[in-house]
Amino acid sequence: MGKLVKLRIDGREVEVPEGTTILAAAAAAGIEIPHLCHHPELSPAGICRLCLVEVDGRLLTACYHRAAEGMEVHTDTDRLRRLRRLNLELILSDHPLDCLVCERNGTCELQRYAYEFGLEGNRFRGPDYDRQELPAREDNPFIRYEPEKCILCGRCVRACEEVQGRGVLDFASRGFSTRISTGLDRALTEVNCELCGQCLAVCPTGALTERARRFRGREWELRRVDTVCPFCGCGCRITLHIKDDRIVRVSGGYRGFRLCVKGRFGLSFVHREDRLRTPLVREGSGFREASWEEALDLVAERLLTIKGRYGPDAIAGLSSAKCTNEENYLFQKLMRAAIGTNNVDHCARLCHAPTVAGLVAAFGSGAMTNSIDEIVDADCILVTGSNTTEAHPVIAQEILRAVRRGATLIVVDPRLIELAEHARFHLRQRPGTDVAWINGFCHVILKEGLWDRDFVRERCENFEEFAEVVERYTPENVEGITGIPADALVEAARAFGKAERGMIFYSMGLTQHTTGTDNVLAIANLAMLTGNVGRRSTGVNPLRGQNNVQGACDLAALPNVLPGYQKLADPEVRGKFERAWGVKVPERPGLTVVEMFQAALEGKVRAMVIMGENPMVSDPDISHVAEALERLEFLVVIDIFPNETTRFADVILPAASFAEKDGTFTNTERRVRRVRRAVPPPGVAKPDWEIICELATRLGYPMSYSGPAEIMDEIASLAPIYGGISYGRLESGGLQWPCTDPDHPGTPFLHEGRFVRGKGRFHPVEYRDPAELPDPEYPLTLTTGRVRWHFHSRTMTGRVAGLQELVPEAYVEVNPRDAARLGIGDGDRVRVSSRRGSITVTAVVTARVPEGTVFIPFHFGEAAANALTNPTLDPRSKIPEFKVCAVRIEPVGK
Amino acid sequence: MREGRILLARRVNRQEIVRKFPRREDQLLPLLHALQRANPQNYLTPDDLRAAAEHLRLPLAAVYDAVTFYSMFSLFPRGRHIIRVCRSPTCHLLGAIPLIEALERELGIRIGETTPDGFFTLEAVSCLGLCDRAPALMIDGESFGPLAPKDVRELLTQYREVKR
């Protein structure tokens, strides 16, 4: 914090940091100055003139002018009241007074000031103005725009430019005809708009509103429930606004208003008619409804029979990164204590298992080291294998904010992802060659003396072995392997090496390889070499995909650890859990996701319990998964919707969605936040934790909790990193683990002063080819990923009409040169085949993918990218190689 | 076929114009003027706006903002020559209204319209800065004044002959 300045506002003495605006200084002193165009999260504009104040008789806009030493400010003189009133009358003069049917009635900022200033009529009624002739527009699925209600404050324009980095909106025309336009008045769906709704969140009037809320309830009729968004690992805090037990709208988000299209507009799935409402039991080729009693008795009876006949390890369970911490804890307890097997895993195996393996080996902890709110202060940001804009929208906003403040952005990604357009360096490596370029970075940084000698000497070990290996990764050698031009690699490496605060972000582009763990180790080497660990705005930051994938890992929905990453192999740890759980904890590590299906095929696993996962879309080589599920003697699926996987079930149990239960989620920055019940579940559906308790009890292991708070207390007593977390403390906000005791404030960044494992360990890693390389038969490389409008297997977003309308089906991105060679045109139907299967999709011809590489989003069950992908595993973390496989493409006839 | 060729020619021409301008935000207005001048119908097409936005790396919304703010840009086809008649206070006092009436009569169009042969568009502007020659008008870059209603016919006839 810089210097402080002292000033007087309305006779009150105020001291604020230099650079604070008069408006903010007044707010700090408890004095509210009226304003309409200003928004605390956007740059000042000085448009509405309501915030005029008097300083030495001069009129200044308080939003724009900064507080200065000795300033004498008056905010409430007769002259100011007169001027403000006049300005307000002028703003109101071409605003329709239809508050009776306006969605913002009661929350409209213009209405509020009109009331406070007692404006009863309009002295300035003129001819009908052009703007009032403009009809309301609903030319996109989510946002309604009523030009006549717009007061031209420009908040939406600034939000789009400054928060989202898009600049889709701007003023158009002038005088009375001025309006906000996308340019040529195109629909939002025709421009580079994400429909994030940041514009709508900052609009002071009813000009921009949610289409879906129209006539569904005025603000004072709505009940508000604070909870956490159920989509990605950003884990934004949201507020649900509810009437008649239905979600009318969503507010909140990062810094109070920033959300993405899914969080803001994608929650209507909660109320879908096709939710599972009652337990279902297989009957012939279909299902019939059953009571909870009957269904749970059947599940218990079958599981006990199978356990009795084949032993507990014949049963395997998939827990869920969508469920709460408490539910994941209970699920693994169900498997370990009630059934007696470590065969429990979840989809983290398919995303960040290498992160956990690699970062634990290098640092001692597998989680994102730093926090989201530190991004803005980084001076160099390296993003690789993360299409952040699509997969973690709010984090991408923060990265863009840092770039606007001068940070250097380096993107290493084969595809021309959106962040690459804002990057100083975009290096396009051949898919699967990451170890080579990361070693290349280290090589350059070592060679040019840009490494942090003190940090390496004092805090790390095994440096020499590492240095010896990277010695061979000269820029020229790296170019040969990766295709990244040597000089570009050198320059980007230099930029990262010179950074004072360098942050690294990565995601599945780095992990979903047979070399996934090596990739992570290499990244950890780079961060240690440059001393970018253990300080604010630095670190190795794996972005976790699911809302609670961090929590599911923390609570040990994993086959080889106990809650809080405590070693299963450690007898002392097992002893602690055995005392708490009153049963023997099995010692042998269990099976991972892909191994479970293999074991099912081999007849070693006979029954599965799947909670909130859809392996029939999300796992590699789906036909293999289908065969495995067919082969099971018994499958019980707990979910909120019927999906591709429930088709194989013997019993389906209906669960409550995130909006229908209490609990906690842990987001990608290790922040534990409260999820709160907002509406009742449909039919007789129940929260997963209740289902688990009842099932465990029927299996002869009674489980009974008064509620999730009590489960969290049990977690805190067993897992030291959650030791200080309790519902009481979470009432006032989230807590970042490690939080070891009730007074511990939580940990924004890890490894300060000391790595969790003691010294940071360099691991020399050598480049290895991906498991499957293109050949004459399958000449192209397929890589998979996400689009921002859908989430994962689309169980939720596929049921949100607007999102479905935006991206209705799968497609394959093909480089124009490949397309020309193969005779494929944009929009053609093509067959994409690998050694494992083939799917038919629409071709999108685009230079976003480099020549020789094609891309398919993996969300779509009907044309599943994972029918093609390679289930070959990384030997250490057992993650399959989703990101590289060899395919061929051919046009299909009409 | 012929129309296709014209469209193609326009596209090539547009790229040639755009390329002459440095990729700087402050080049927006000169670039838009150049594109508008190159169009025989004196207006900017959506493709012109897109080309300018792409070249200067500006959002289309920002380009559209500028185009709709300044009255000398048009998004609709106009005549080959633009008559801008001044109605500032000085011109008004010295007879702008009769002059405008004479122009409308002679051209057979109202302010804002284009003659059927596409030769002239008649526009009114706030001030041309030609108060010493009021009432005044400009045709494209050339100024005329003071003008009486009776001068209009000769002026227009002469202009048509010179420019044809």
C-alpha cells in the first residue's frame, strides 16, 4: 500500500491511500454520493454527472477525481442537490416510466434516485425520440435488451471490454438517437459474445435483464440463498433467487458479479421434468419404479451376496467430483469401512492424477499452489494445456486483467486458443511433446543465468541430475521434437526466466498423456528453477476441472490414500482411521477408474457403485467401457438424471442436485465453501449422503449423522489439512486448506519458506513419444477438449435449452490445408476413425488447429470423442492418453 | 456475372486501401474516409467496417460507434456527389431556407435524399465555416457562396456538365 492522504469530506476527516477517488473516500467515511454510471469494479467514466461534488467552489465528478492531501470536499450542498436533480430529470426524460411491469422494479438504481429526489413528473418531455422506437430484443437465448430503458451509462460497454476483454458492445449514433450496439446491430449470437451476462449484472436499470426471469417474480418476492456454482473448479460463490421453489435468477460470482454463461444462465437443469424422482429397479429391458426400502434392500442384498461370494475387492465404486466433500468422504468410507475395499476412484483419475502424483513428488502437495486473486499481480503468466477461457472462464478474466496491467502472457498450446490472441508469445507444440519444450525452457534459463541460484541452493534438492538432463535440450533439439521455432522458444523462456513473479497455469493439455506425470514434474522443475514457488502471485497452478474435484481428492475418493492425502501404507494412519471407524481399513491400494473397467471385463470386479459419474461419455475407449458394464453382475447408479451410464444399471437411485442439499465444495484454489439447500429435491430424491448412510447401514455398517455439519466435524478430526474447518467458521466465508486448527486463517499460497515435503525435489525427465503416433493408416493427431457452453458429459448443460441451442452437437476442427487435401468443406459431415472406433460429426474448417491435428470437444455422448481416444495409461498416475491419438477423416456421402 | 466481377473488384480495391494505413487506432477516421471515397455510391458497407476493424484490430462495435457518430459517414448508398448546404445562424439569417427550397425544387428531392440518376445527394449541415460567404454550400470538397435561389439552376447544370 502506498502513501496515505488526509482530506475532509463534509467536515469529516478521512484518510485514504493515495489514488483513491473522492467517491471511494467518501464511501470509506460512510458518506454515499449518488451515482449511476460508476461501478466499483469498472474504470470511472464521468458520464452521468450525478456524483458531482464541490471542492473550493469547483464542481468535480467524484468518480473520476482523486482524493488529495488537504482537500475540502462538500457532497451535499443546495447547489449540488439542485444540479443533481436537474441531471437526474434529464436522464429520466427519455426513460419510460413503466416500473409497474419492469423486472428491476425495486432494484433499479434510476428508480431509487428518482424516488430519493422526489421526481414526480417529467418537465422535459419532448418529441418521441428515436430510441423509444427501438423494440426490445431477445435475439439470443439468455439476454433481453430494452433500448428505451437504457440510460447510456456505459457500464455494459466497460464490463465487456474490461472484464471479459471482448468489446462486443459500444455506443452507436449520437444525441437522442444514441444507443448501445454490437456494431451493425447484430445479434449477440452473431458477434464474439460469450453470453456471460457481465453486461446484465452491472446494468443499473431494466435495459439488460435475464430473459428467463421475465414475469417470474419481482425482487422482493424472491428468496435468496448463497451457495456455490456447480460447474467448474473456479467455484464461484453465487446467490440463487427463488420463488415458489424455482430458481428465477442467479447473481453473485467472482468479485460480486462476474460469472460465466453456465453459472449465470445454466442452472435451469435443476427443474427439468426428466430429473430422476424415484428409485428405479431393472425389469426386463426397462425399469420400474420402486420404493426406497425395496431399492436399497435390493442393492444391499446383491452387494452382500457378491462380497460373500468373491470378496470385497470384487466391488468397486466411482465417487463424484460433483458431489459435496461430505458425500465424497462418506462414499470412500462406505467402500473402505462398510464394504472393505480400496476400490474407490473418481474422474480426477482422468484429469489431474498426474498432478497429484507429480506435485506430491516434487513439492509434497498436489494442489494448486496459489490463489485466483493473486493472478492480477503476476508479471509473467505461462498457460499451457489449458483453454482457460472455455474451461475456467473467471480465471481467464483474471489473466486478461493481469495482461492489461502489463503482465507478459506466454501460451504454449497446439491450438490457437482465445488466450493466445492476447499473448506476447504463442508457441504451438506438436501434441504430446511437452517434456521437450519445458526442458528447453529450463535449458535456456540455465544457459543464460536467469535461474534463481539462492532458491535452488537453499530450498531444493537433486538439482545436478536435473541440470545434466536439460543440458541436452538445446533450442535446436527442442525444435526438432516439438516444432516450436528455436528463437521463439528462447525468447519466451527468457521472458519467463526474467519475471519477478511468474505464474504457471496448466490443465488437461498437460496431464492427459502417457507422459502426464513427467509433464507435471517438468513444470515443477521450471517453477523451482526460477524461484517461482512459495510467494504471492507465483506457483504451479493446475486448474481443476470439476466444481469439487479438489474436494473429492482431498477426501480420498482415491484408491491409494486416506482423507487428507494420508498414506494408506502408513500403519499409524490406518490405525487412526481404524479407531475412528471401528473396522479394519484394507491395506492394499485399490483399482483406478480404467483398471476397474479392465477388471470388470476380466471378471475380477463383479459389482460397481457409481455416484454422479458418466463414464459412458467421459472415459476413454467407450465401447470397452460398455462391454465392462454389460459384464457386471450388479450395477447401482446414483444420479440426478438418466444418462448414458444409467442405461446399464440394475438399480438407479435418485439424488438431490447441488441446489437441494447442504454441504461444502472445495474449489481449484483449495477454498472450502458452503453449499446450501435452496429448493426441495424432486419426487422422493435424496441427498447422496443420506443415500450412502442408508446403504451402509443396510450393509451392516450403521452410519448416522444429523447432517453434513457433523460429517465435516468427523473429517476435521481425521484429516489435518481440514482440521480447522467447521460449518460455524464457513458461515463468514470460505477457508483455504491447509487449515489445521480452529484458529488457523487458511492458506492462500503453499510452500512459503518451506516445501510441504521439506525440500523441493528436481526430477530429471526425458522426452518420450506419445503412445500412438500418426501413421499412413491414421495420419492425423486427434486432441480433445471443451467448449465454454457445455460442461463435461452434458448431463446438466445438455438440458439447458439455451446452451443446447448455442452448441447443439459435436464437431471436428480441421485445418484448412488438411481439409483441402481431404476434400472436406466447412459444414460437411465426416467420419473420424481411430483404431478403437469411429464417429460421424460435422467438420469445422479453421486455422485454430494446426496442420496435421484435429480437435473434437468431448461433451457429446451421441458422437463421443472418447469412442476414439486411446486408453493407454501413464504408468505412474494411470491417466489415459486422451489428448493424443491417431485418426483418419473421410467425407461421408449424403 | 458482371455484378460478380464488380464485387470482386471492390474487394481487391478495399484490401489495397486498407493496407496503406498503419495498424493504429488513430488511423480509423482517415481509413474510413478513404473507404467511403472509394465507393462510387459514397457510403460504407458492412464489409468496409469489418475490413477496418480487422486491420486496426478494433471491435466492430467501436468502428460502428465512430461511423454512426460522425454525420459525414453514411451506411446507406448516396449520390456520386454530396451537396452540403449550411443552415448555421449566419446562413439562416442571410437566406439558407429559400436556398434549400430552391435546391429541393431544382433536384426534385428533399434533404437527405438522392436524385434518381444517383448524381447528387442533398444534405443539410450545421456549419461549414463559410459565414463570410453566407448563405453557402459545398459540393464534395468545393465551396460556393453567397448563393441566391436563382443561382441554383446554373450552378447545378454547370456542375453536372463539368463532372459528367
